[in-house]
Amino acid sequence: MGVSVGIVGLPNVGKSTTFNALTKAQNAESANYPFCTIEPNKAVVPVPDSRLEELAKIVSPNKIQHSTIDFVDIAGLVKGASKGEGLGNKFLSNIREVEVILHMVRCFDDENITHVENSINPLRDIEIIESELIFADIEQLEKKIEKLTRQAKADKKAVKPLEIAKELLQHLNEIKPVSTFAKKEDENFIALDKELRFLSNKEIIYGANVDEDSLLEDNEYVKAVKSHAKETGAEVIKLCAKIEEELVGLEEDEAKEFLNELGIEESGLDKIIRVSFEKLGLISYFTAGVVEVRSWTIKKGWKAPKAASVIHNDFEKGFIRAEVISYEDFVAYGGENGAKEAGKMRLEGKDYVVQDGDVMHFRFNV
């Protein structure tokens, strides 16, 4: 189960540099001019999880397989993107395909790096991007309303969806994002969102790109972004794209030492993945054997058969039971046999809700 995070923002705020750093792959051109990225660069990144290493110490597998997260570097949007400015329509369609938006905002002064708006003002930059997402949603919704209006004349089933669509359009015309619409639990809205994948309804994480001096103590730009995020319920991750890029290629111990010297406990990548998981309600369970120790990503609240389906659909179809050991017990008792002897392995049925860190073995028959 993949997680897709789209990196967006105005041109030249550090998106491609961040992409290079976060994915540890120098395949996104980073240059000091707008629109150096036209096609969305994509990379699949392993999700850091120290629990896998601990399980591997016990099992001694042939390999360790992490969960993954997809990062998409989407070209810089500009004012008027929803009307096609700066190839905006193409870039907006790329955003539609991701689950989470990492909105990069420049929060440092540097006269050697140009800014498309000719000054540093993160709140203005946020407003430009988020307004364009709303305008794009308006355009899509207006087309849908035209279609529903025709349908409603002949089919009463289209009346309720049309009413909700019109209410939502009024909300958007006040330059309010879909995420703040009052009737998001309505089944007709849910169907609309599933079809149109509203841009302004996606989870947003703000990436405050700072210089090294502001990593420990927030500058005024970061404070402004955090204040805005608090009002909207969004998360803010402060990172220095330049520093993250310097971490590329370092061994794990070297990277930790480098971060410790800077007084930083967690890299930008780890923060982004952790917050993305939290925003999407994702958890991980493990399978641990001699062939591999592996992490599997599922939605919080999934029951055992559904969780098994991420390994193979047959596991869900023919599910019999799950053998479950908590991660803590697996480690404390030195593996599966020790946990069994201590009575810590449970047999769970179809109604078991999988917990984060469960070490599982599925029994099935097809």
C-alpha cells in the first residue's frame, strides 16, 4: 500500500532540492530559475523504522523490506495556474493524483536566490498556491454542476447531488477550501470528492525551508507559517533543504552525528514520513521469517483479512486466522518460539483489528 506525497509550491522555493535530499536521488534538476521541472519527478522511498532492524537481529533474515512512500516533485505553480499560466493546468492535474500535499514555503532571505514574486513573504506565497487549488476545484465543480443539472431534469436521483454541489460551489466562491466545507460527511459530497478528487480537500503539510541559522530557533517567517497552520489544522515541518542534501550519501551513524552536532534529533525525511502517516491514519505491521523481515502499511482500523490483502488478495479471500505477537513481546522473548512459550502469541479471527507493530502470520485456504 503506497503513500503518495506531492511536493508543491511557487517556483524556486527549494522543492527540487528538497526532493533530491528526501529521496536520496539526484534525479530532479535543481536550478535558479522557474519551471526547471516540467514533468513530475517520482521516487519510491523506504520508510525508516528501527523496529525492522530489531526484528532482524532476532530472525537473521536474508533481507529486510521496508514499507515505501512515493514522493512526487511537481513543477512550480504561479498565480493564474488554474487558468493555465506557467503550464499550470498540467501541474494541477499532477497534484490530483497524490494523497498528501507537502507545500514548500521559502522562509529565509538570500539575495542570490531569485523569488518569482520578488520578495520573501510565506503567507502571500501560501495564499497564491491555495487560491489556485480552490480556483481549479471551482472550474471542475462548475462542469459537474452543468452535467447534474441536465441529469436532474430526467432523474430525481441527481437532485440531491446537485444541491450539495451548488452549496459547495458557493463555499468555494468565498475562497474557502473544500476541507472546511460543513457537509463533508454527506454521502453525496463523498461521492463528488471521490470522482473529482478536490485539490483543496487534500491533507497539507507545510515544509518551511529555512537556512541553517533558523533550524533551532524559529525566524519570523516560520512563526507566521506556524500561526497560519494552527488556524487551519495543518502540520509544519521545518527543514533546511541544503542540510538535508548534505545528508545524502552519509552512513547512518555519520548522519546521526551530523544532526546531533546541529542540535537536530530527526531528519526532514523522517519528519515528513511520520507526519504523513499520522495525517493519513496509517500504521505498520510486520512479517518476520528467515527469507525476509518486512513492514506492511495499512489503514488504522483495518481488520485482519483486509490487512492480509496487502500481501496477496488470496490471503483475504481464504482467511482462516492470524497468529499475532506484539512487537514488544516478540523482542522481549527473543522471537516467535520464546513468545509462544510465554503464552504471548494469540490466535485472532476475522474481526481482529490489527495494531501498529503486530508481528503476524496468516493462515489461509484458497
